[in-house]
Amino acid sequence: MILNKISLPSLLFFACLAGGMFSPNGDLLAAKPNVLFILADDLGWSDTTLFGTTKFYKTPNIERLAARGMTFTRAYSSSPLCSPTRASILTGLSPARTGITTPNCHLPKVILAAEATSTGPPHLKATSPNSVSRLKTSYYTLAEMFKDNGYATAHFGKWHLGSAPYSPLEHGFDIDVPHWAGPGPAGSYVAPWRYPDFDPQTPDEHIEDRMASEAVTFMEQNQRRPFFLNYWMFSVHAPFDAKQALIDRYAKQIDPKNPQRSPTYAAMIESMDDAVGTLLDTLDRLKIADNTIIIFASDNGGNMYNQVDGTTATSNAPLRGGKATMYEGGVRGPAIVVQPGVVAANSRSDEVIQSSDFYPTLLEMLSIEKQSDQMFDGISITPALQGGSLDRDAIFTYFPHSPPIPEWLPPAVSVHQNDWKLIRIFHSGEAGKHRYKLFHLAEDIGEQHDLSAKHPERVQQMDALIEAFLVDTNAVRPQRNKRFDPSQYRPRMEGMGRLKNTGGKQAKKSAKPRGKPVAGWQPDGTCTLKRDGDALVLTSDGGDPYMIYGLPKPVSQQPLTLRFAMRSNSTGRGQIFWREQGVRPPFLAARSVTFEPEHDDATHQYAIEFTPSSPIDAVRIDPSTAAGKIRISNILLTDRAGHVLHHFTP
């Protein structure tokens, strides 16, 4: 009755205040749904309790989230590494199309178009293209779509798609906290951390607790209007540290026979799960949970090669491989979609989905049309959310790189079609032809039985799908390596990789130093060192080459940048370690930063930023992970402003 006495303009006004809308005939419709997108970092398929694959980790809040919607048992990231997948979520496009194929978006060099290369390390048959290093602002991102449709938008946590002018603020987000472009948390999960203009509120504050608290404030401030909350966790990416009380508790529960036995990683999982619980509690308290779509996913598989607590960070068993591999452990992860009243609670789907599907799916869920010139490599998965099947032929994963880690492969692309998976390994066969691995996942989830020789017709049929995909996306492909040397090729090493010796208590001891120090640098691992004019020449016979420099006096400035020029014909990821004064063991993965060197036998400049927790008294450079000759010069330790704190003069 009261409504009959209020004018239509007044009704429209109050409806707008409430975030609602009216149909043409004046009927009140439900408010636009809020959207909460939770993306975990490096969370493996077996890192939650969703699939019965872990007895060590505890994720009750993720289970609580799953009880509200649909869990996907076959959810795939668009890449086995983070930045390519993040770009695919925001654009709905494959890494093959965006050109972002490695997580190099924190490095100083701005690359906006992928480039093919004709040469590479002599032991590899194929080259890797140079990846795009920033998400271009020309893309119409998920956040821009929401903003144009009246949503408040906010990004909390990890970004790793470029600093300004390529930050979240230039891609449609009103808020970006902590406005950090790095590959992981700044220095530590537990304060003191080192984010510019973002200080901890308590001496031992955990960054995931703080991010959840900031997200709660955003939801409280926007509870009467639709919002898009992009909660991209730092967890559970390296560096590996956590609340000490949690570490101590899990240390008492270790089963030495369980491949998941790192108490630090288990504590990190719990803090991640606590953040999910905080977000759910807030939606319930504000009484907006019934009008909020929630998506939970991971950007790639679990980290099964970095060491922590004397073991690998985690295990993805029964899947093979992990982060940075083309096997299932690198690309298959947990995924949950919630929409109360639409998606059945506590439901499951075995349909194959991929991270590039989320953008077109949200458009359909919200009845929003895509832009007239907009295209997607993903599809809407709403039929699966309604309990049906998806009308798709296949999904593709493009990873034209070969980081030498356990279960590594040369540059490759894969296709999943029903229960079959085919991996094309570029130019790795005889006479430069491609090589293939074929697996039937329904019977061989661990990818132990290559069926390519047994089913050549299926290989041919599925490879035709791969070729059509590469043509359609205009992918910049690996080329035959003009510098390939058959005498240096070691095919049996493929799929084996190595574990980085990071000095943990149970890690393997390094080899004896390979010679005397040169200009203060001690060669170690698998290399020798000599001086050549103003440069150091490091020669590696493979495995784990590195060199260490003890500083004449501790350096306490925060953050720090190690700058140098390097020319290399080796291969593999680089890594910078620092030794904190009085802290043992001296070099750990938790006190390191990885980077992606250019191993094209040309000189490149590098600026690797790191944030120690206390004064440092030594640095270590691991320039590659394989055989080769590496020339390093003009090594400087600077503060963020570029002021030189130490010049490592040869």
C-alpha cells in the first residue's frame, strides 16, 4: 500500500540507492549480484581437502565454500605459471593470444609483443619466444566490464601483470591494495614486510589476515551497491614462512612417509583458508551472501620443487609434476563456483573447465552482453553450473618454455579432449619434427603410460586441433634451434629436472668449492670462475652453478636491488639469494628471488629487487641451471632509488 503512494521517480531513486533496478513494467527486480573472485597462488589440486588427496593440510573454510556451490574436479589453469593465467582470467584469452607466457611481468623490461627467437642453449632442440611482460591496457578487462556496469571494483593482493602504467588502477579497478607488482609478497608473509606505503598494524601481522581485513572494509563500504572484489591471494607462493604457532603445531603432526610433510607449508595453507573464512563470515554478517557470486580457483599447480623444512613444499600426487610443468600437476587445480539459488549447493561436476572461461561465464550469469568487437578463447560454463554438459571440443595449454625443474619438458603445447590429453613437444623429434606424448587420463591420472605409439591416428587427429588453435591465436611459436649441438643433448634428463640446493637442514650438501675466489666471488656448485677484463666468466658443466660474495660490512637498507649485466648461452631460471646476518641456514628459497634470464648469447641488463628482513652480509647469484658460459659484469647493490651501496668491482 505504501508503494502506491510513492511516485515512480522516487521508487527509482530508492532502488538505485539499494543497488536494485526495475523492469519496464515497474516490477522490482533483485539487485545486481556482487562478485567475489578468490584466486590462490600456486595452490595444487591436492593442497585442499576437496578431493581426499591430503591428510596433512586443513581447509575447512574451502569445504564450507564448496558446500554452497559446485566443485569442479577437472579445472585447469591456462598456464602452469601465474602471470599467463592471471591475464587469461582478466581477458578471457589464451596466453597463446596475449603473448604473456612467462611470469616476467615484474622485470624492468617492457615487452608488449611476443617475439620469436632462432637460437637458444646448445643442448635444446627448440627455442623459446620472448614473452610479453605487461598486460596491455588495450584489453577490455573483467574489471572494466564491471565498472561500466555500475560496480564498485577493488583488487586486493598479488597482481604480477605489471606496475604502473599497467597496474590494476589502469585496468578498471578503483582500489588496489597493497599496490604491489612483485611475483610474491614483499619480503615475508609475517610482518615486518616491505610494501611501499603499506605498513603492518601489529608487529607480527600476517599479510593474508591484513588483506582479508581490507577486503572486509571494502564490502562494508559497498554493501548497498554491487561490487566486484578481486581477492588474489599471495598464498601459498614462496617465500615460505608462516605464523610460528601454526608451524609448531603442524611440526608435531608430520608423517615422514607422507610426501606432504612441510609444517611451514601446512601453516601457510591454514592462513589461506582462514582468509576465505573471513570473507564468507562477512558476506553472512552483512546479509549479502545470497546475492553474491563467488569463484575460487588457483593460478597453477602446486610447487613441488622448491625446498622448505628439508623437503619439497608440497606434493601433487596422484597427479604428475607441478608448477611450471605441462603435466596434470602443473595445470589442474581446485575450482568452486557459487551462486545461491542458481547453482546447486554441495554439487560437483566432472566437466573440463579452464581459467579463460570465467569472463564469458560471468557475462552470461549477469546477462551482460560482451563488446561488439570482443572475442574469447574461453566459453561460458553455465550449462555445467546447471548440472549439464559443456558443448566444447577441447581446451589448450600453451607453454613454449622449458624451466629445468622436476618433470620438465622442452617447449610444448597440449590439448585435452574428453579423457585424452596430447602434448606436442616442439621440434624435439628426429630431423626437427615435433614429438608427442598421449595419455588417457581416465585410466592414467598420473600420466605414466605414453600411448602415442599405440594410437597414431588419435595423435594425428588431436594434433590437428593443436595446429588450428595455434593458427587461430596467432601464437608466436618455438623455432628449431640453430645452435643445437647433438653432443650436448641428454634426452634421459627430460622429466627428471633437479631440486635447487638452498641450504636447508636436510638439503643435499653442495659440492666442494670449484676453485679460489675471484674478485671476492666464490664459485660453487657446478661451475668455475675466472676474470676477463672488467667481467667475471662463469663456466658451468650443468646442474647448479652459482657464486657467493661476502659483503665487507652488513647492509641494512630496505628494499635492495642487485643490478648486473649478463651474457649467457646456458638455460634455465636464475635466482638471487641473500644471507641475513646471524641467520642460519645461510641460503634458503624463502630468502631468494627468481628471475628469467635471456640465454641468447647477447648482453642483457637485470635489476632484481629483494626485501630482506634484517641486515644482509652476503649475496649469491645462480645465473642458470644448466651447462654453458656466462659473462657477468657491472654488479651493483643499490637501494630502490638507485643509489649504489656496494660496487662489486672485478
